[in-house]
Amino acid sequence: MWNLSGYDSEAVGFDSVAVKKTEDASTGTQTTEFFEAAVATQTVAYKDGSSMTSPTEDLTTKDVKYSAANLNAFLQRVMPGMLEQLDDNKENAYESSESDEDNEILTAKLVQELKVREVQGSGDQALSVLDLSWSNTGNSLAVSLGQKQHENWCTDNGLIRFYTVKVSAGDKLVHSMDINEKNCVSVLKYHPSVAALFAYGTVTGEIVICDLRNKDELQMTSPSGTHGSKRVTALSWLESTTAETFFAIHINNTGKRRASTDRILVSSGSDGTIVAWHVNADNKTFEAIVTYSVNGARKMAAPDISCFDFINTFPLRPTGDKISNDIFVVGTNVGNLFLCNIKNAQSAAHSGHVDPVSDVLESHATCILAVTFHQDKPGVFITLSIDSELRIYNVKQASPLKIISLDYHVSCVGWLPYNPWLAVVGTEAEMRLCDVACGREVHVDGLKGTGGVCKLAVNQIGGCRVAAGDSEGCVKIWDLPRCSHTPGDDLDI
């Protein structure tokens, strides 16, 4: 016990504790046994070898002296061909290395040239070819002559000249008859199966039906005010499958039964209307079934219709490839393109009119000159605009499948028969062929610099015969070749 003193308080004490010092210890544990081993291996065996050949003959070059006369004779025979081949290679140095089929030489043949305005009675006016139409048999051609442009109202007389193939004239087209009109005739159309049934429209909105077997007795005219008394821009006789749809509408509206000789004619005008007509030449029937006002249900300004075409029907196609046969496409002067439907039309603001527009397709920037459906590809059609743009569409989509910008002024276009993707284009200098599948021009000998074309008519019967009219009142008849090499289906249709 320790005693503490020096404090005022009572002393206190506490027990002392002895501290035992312990030594530091550390342990280590090895859990994995390490060992090292090395084995040498040889995977490839090397072997050196050598060989030596001994020639059985002495190959040392020996100087041979050739006869100068023989060498000269040899060169005289060989050199001309060599020089010709070198010249040919030089000329074609920059041509593409395409196959011989791609470079197939095609030649067009000028069959006949018709000086239409030189026929007695045509006058001295500068008449232009306004339209052309072949008969269903291909042995008659109708030509409309008149003024292309009018400052105000048309005050010029219209003239339609008919030409028929005569065996006595060497199977050439011979002038057979005329039809005179008080106004210019803007569009012509033969019936596709009845050769004597003929229709035409004027720049003042009149539509006339003629029976060419007896034109003096039978000539039916549309009521006054048709298409707002404005230009008739297109005519189309409908094939039986599409016509049945309009006959069903007519029966529902009137209760009248149809006759076997009933036909359907469709006309369009620059006032924005399209009219389907019931025609029967035997009964002298010519009446409107339905009038469409494009964009009428949308309360928009009526478009200036420039062209239209109905889809071609393919009854023997597989079910998966079939497309509705009540579709038609309308083009306008400002480049709008409307997909229309016969059955699903909506009521328009105009009394008694309906709006057929079901979709608006991607438009052109300028006036659409032509709309033409393909004869063999369901739902495929081409359009041509005044800014030299050729487009190919499918009705299943709003945007074009392909856009081709041509480097020349254009006026008209049409499909060529027996050539799946070839289209003939009228230009200011000549007629040209275009492969729309690959977007390139097809070179045809004989067409270069043959004169401008303002209207085309393709004869779908027999061969590829095309009538091309110009602004000077001249019509040239061409036989175009069939292209044996056709491209694959480059387009996803």
C-alpha cells in the first residue's frame, strides 16, 4: 500500500497491479505448393534436299537468219489487221465492258410519212397534231389537227383526218374521210374492241360519239356545259371488267337493265371533273352515269386535270398478285397526283357529284403530261412531267419506285408492247426509247434527228408500230424493234 502525503485531505491509497510483458509472435501458412517443370518438344521435322537436272540438249540460243522476202510477205499479211484492231481499241477505249446482249444493235424503220395538212381543204394555217389514235385492228389511224395554244377562247375550226390501210396502195395508210368541228379537237379515242365506235373531245368541253360506219346519221353529243365548257383533257373506253363496276352503279341509280352492246366512256376536263358515260350506238344512248369532282369533299379548289388512266385488270393472276380493278390515277397541271377509287367515293360539295380521291401520291414539281399504267405489271404506272422527269409508281405506295431525270425536253410517253420495261418518249428533236427499269436510254439506229414529236400513239396489235405527230402537221409511222435482251426485275414492285 502506498501512502500519499502533502495534501490537505485525508490520505488515500490503492493497490498496485503488476504488468506482465508478453512477446510478439507471428505465424505464416502456405496453402499451395509451387513447383516448376519444363519439357522440350519438336513438332516439325526439317530435312534439307537438293536436286540437279542435266539437260539432254544444248539450249543455247542460236542465231537464225530468216529470209527478208518471206518476212516482208508475212508482215504484209498481218500488219493491216493489227493496225485495224489497234485503231478500234483506241476508239472504244472508254466504252463500258458490257455484254454483247447489252450492246445489241436496234434499228427503227420509217414505214410512212403523212403530210396531213397538205391534203386538200386543210388550209394554209400552221396546224399542229393535237392527238392520234389507232383502231383496235391497227389498220386505221385518226389524226386531230388544230392550234396548240389559244390566247383566249378557241375561234379555230377543228379537223379530224382518218387514214386506212389499203392493199391496193401497197399496205400503206391512205386518207379516207374527214370530220370537221367548229372548235379544235383536243383528244381522240377509238374503242378497243369495236372498230367503228369512235369518240373525241373538244377544247370547249363537248364530247362526241361517232359510228364510223355511217357517221352522217349517227353522231351523239354531250349536253352543253359538260366539264364547265372547258377543255376535254383525256378520254378512255373501259374494258369489260372495270366497266361492270359502273354498270352496277347505273343499275342501282336507274333500275335499267344493261344491254350487251352497252359501253362505258370516261372523260376528264380542266375544270376538275371526271364523267363516266353510258354509251350504246345501236340505241343512240349517251348519258352520264356519275360525275366525279376531284378534291370536292375536301372543299379545296378544283384542280386543272391534265390526264388520267385506269388500272389494267389481270383476272388470271394469282390471288396474292391481284389488285383492285376499280383504281385510277389523275394528274394535274400543277403536278399533283391523286389515287382514286370508283366505289369508295365520298359526297362532294357540288350537288350530285362525288369525290373519288383515296390518297395523294408524291407530286411532281410541274405539269404532268401523261399517266400510263403498265400492260403486264399489276398496279405499276409511269408519269411524265414537263420538267423532263419520268417516274415509275406502284399503287401500293405513295412514293415513286424510281425517278429518272431526262436531259431533253419532253412532250409525251407510252409503253411499248412486247418489251416489259421499255417506254417511248417524244422530244423536241426526235423519238427516244427509255428503259425505265434501269433508268437509261436505249440507243436505236434510225431515230437520231428525225424531227420533234408532240404526240404519240402506240399500236398494241401485231408489232411495235408507233405513230408520231409533230407541230408542223406531219405524222411519221415507225416500226420499232423488239428488244431480245430485257433486264431483270430491278424494281421492287
